[in-house]
Amino acid sequence: MRTPLALTLLSTLGLSAQTSPVTAPPVTAPSEAAAPATPAGPSLKWRGALWASAAASDRQTSDGSLFLRTDDAGNGQLSLDGLQVGADVTLTDGWGMKFTILAGQAAKALNAATLSSGTTPAETGSIAWPEAMLTWTGGDEAFKFGRMYSAMGMEVLDGTQGLTASRGLLFTYAVPFAQVGLNWHHAFSASWSSDAWLYNGEDRIQDNNQGKTFGLGFTYNHRGAADRFVTLMAYSGPEQDGLGGAAHTGAEGRKRSRLGLDGQWVWGNTTLVWEAEYAREAAANAGQDITWSGLGAICKYQLNDRWNLFVRAEALKDTTGIRLVADPTLAKSDFTSSPNANLQASSLALGTERRWHATFTRVEARWDKLNKDVLDRDGRPFQDALSLTWSLGTNF
């Protein structure tokens, strides 16, 4: 359910008449008479990105996955995380279209999270369509309709636009990747704006025609700066509440409410991005409500035009294990998906990036920890893991 949109304004082309020297009155030659303004035809702009990574850990799990890193490939092998190709189409009178096709590990993760009206992924494989939308921009208003990336979180699915080498806990377990529906953006001023969303549901591409998720967001851009902002978002709607045969769908599922506070602040050579999430699902059969919450921040310091350093710190609390159960190692533990799981995961990553214009390489050391024991491939209990990640990518 990714239906993003790109908005572009169409300019008109005019031919201005040539005039004689200043000393003479303006004269226009018959052959040079100004023609009526002719609207420019539709235009197309292509874009692309490619990124890959390799990661190894000091903990070997039974299935070979990385502990608390579901979306990252392990075993020290270089894997294609993502190949993204998109097109922005400018039509007329403020109308446009935006399309993006995604391949690789990121596409597999998106497809796995994208549910249909049933309990199985609506799409499978390593090809996904995260964006396919119609857009309109006019004055202070902008609309998107179709498949689009979710607005939640401090990290994005495009690895070339990220700051770190790996995916964080909140990106992997706390927030949805995409949605299908409508987004209305309104600018009150250069500093204040609002967003409204109406969509099928989180990570859902098929509409069950019985329930919708509704969201509101307010953004403050400090003195109108695009790189200094704070966004508060709230969502509520019927969502799937479980996995497999225990899942409910659409309007028949539990009502889920979310609050998110995201932001970015850039001063000098330092960039700080942050995220705070809280979500609650209504209990089934008068049982305990399901909740999860998290905090995270990434700080990047630019040493020069080629090198920078980064650090990311995160914490995620999952009362019933409903989110962390996506980790294969945790899924095999008897404390997940239970009312008293009370799981708490934390992560710290340190690394550096080297850039050559649009091309980069990153090296990162990461530590992940859970508050309860899980078992490695040899049946030995552990609670934390150290991993090393190397990534590289480029935009074109």
C-alpha cells in the first residue's frame, strides 16, 4: 500500500518581442511578433538509487538472522538492500504523477509487511511498488492520492537517504512502511502547516470498504527553514491485530491509535533527527490492551565535505511482544505474543561515512540488547549482540 505522489507545477513558455535600440521608439518586426503563450507539454523526470550492505554478528541464531535486525541480511554476505527507480511526471494545471519501483531486501520487507484483506501478504517476492500516486499542487494546498510511503518515523526505506548503515528498532518494529489513500497538505505560513490522511490501513493495499484510518499532523518549520522542523502526528483506525489464524482484518480488527513526534534540527556541521512513538490497540474480549512505545535519535557530525560521524540510540517497549515477534529468534520464545511479555529492546550504533558526491560508503558498529533471554543456534541463552555493518550506495 504504497502510493506516493509527487507534485510539480507547470510553467508556461512565452516569446517576448525584440525591440529596437533605446534611442528609437519600440518597434516589433512583423516576423518577430509575439506568439500566444503555449502551455508546455507533459514532462518526465527519472530518478534512481542503489544500495547494498553486509553485516556480521557475534551471536549465531538458529535461522542465521541478525538479532533484532529483521530487515538486514546477515552471515557477512554482501546483499542488495535496494534498487529504486522512479519517475516524476508533470502534467498541467498543478497536476502530476509519481511512480517508484523497488527491488531487493527492502522490497521483500515491504511486501512482507503489506497485508491484503486477509492474513497473508498481498504481494510477495523482491519487487514492490512503494509509490504510485496522482498529485496536485496549487497555492498553499497539495494533495496526494494513491500508494505512498508512510510519513511516520525518522528513517526512510530508501537507504541512500538515511544517515546510518543499518535499520533501527523503531523503523523495523514500531512504524508502518506504507499506505494507500489520500493526503492533504495545507501551508498556513512559511513556518506552520498541517496534514490530513485518510487511508485503508497501515501496510494495507486492499480496501475492505468497512473501515478507514484517519490521521492529522501539524508541522513547525523554524523561521521557514526546511531543515529545522518538528512534526506531531495522530492516527486512529481499525487495524489487523495479530498474525496467522489469530488475526482480524480491517474494520473487524482492533482499533489502533498512534501518536508520533518526529523532527530534525541542523546547525552548523551537526544534524539531529529524533522520533517518539506511542501506539495502543483495543483489547479483545475485555483483555489487556496492547501497547508499544519507543524513543530514538540520530546525530551526524560533518567533519568535511567527504567524511562524517554518526551515532544512533533507540529504545522500544512492547508489552505483549506483538511487534517484536517479527524477529525470528524472538518468535520462537514462549514470552512473545503474551499479555505479560513486557519486552524492552535497546540499541546503540556508532559509525562513519565517506562520500564521493552522490556515492557513499558507511561502516557501523552496533549493540542490541533485550531485557529477557533468547536462545542461539546451540541452545545457549543470551540477551545482547554486537554486529558490524558495511554499506554502500549511490543516487542517479
